[in-house]
Amino acid sequence: MGRKYKRNVLSWLLVFCIGTVGIFGFSLPAQALNIETQQYFIKQIKKDKILSVSPNFRGDLTQASLLPSLTEISENYHIRATKSIKAEKLNGKLVPGLIVYVESKSDFTPATVVANKP
């Protein structure tokens, strides 16, 4: 009787664990990586100098879909300039991109400093 009870408890525990992993395991990786919902990818071309923004090919392939990336970039860098490009081809179609020239916030020095004299 004891063996049968242990086997039933272990079986139910195994079913519970598999069910829990199935429910949370399949949805968690996509949310953790934020791949499905992210409209763009940011890559460093030259460290702390030049960044490249390209669209997520599962989403919108317009230049406007890349503009929210500037807010994200400005959290870590000062944006010096941007350049709109259409360089990559996807099935013979031009895909928009964005080149962002940045400066690290720690290295940032304003171009002009205005001070009031007392």
C-alpha cells in the first residue's frame, strides 16, 4: 500500500511540474527577451561613438518605427547627430535604418558654455 501511495504522489507531482513549466515556460522566453514586441534593434558600430538601429523584421518596416529608439539611446548617451539610411535588402526590398552618432554621458562636454557675470 505504501509503494502505491508514493507512486501516485510522485505521478501527480510530475504532472503538476510539467503543467507549470508548460504554462510559464513557453511564454516567458519571448517576454524576457522582448523580441516579439520590440520594433527595433540597436547595435554598436564603434563603441560609444556610432550606433546602428535596424527594424525588427516581424514588425513595421518604416522609418517611423525606429524613432522611439532615440529615447532609449538618450538614456545612456548624448545624441550628436542622426542619419537615415536605406541600405539593407529584404527580399529585394529596401529596409530603413538609422545611424546615430553619440557621445558617452561621462565624456560629454558642452560645445559652448554661457555664464552670467554677477
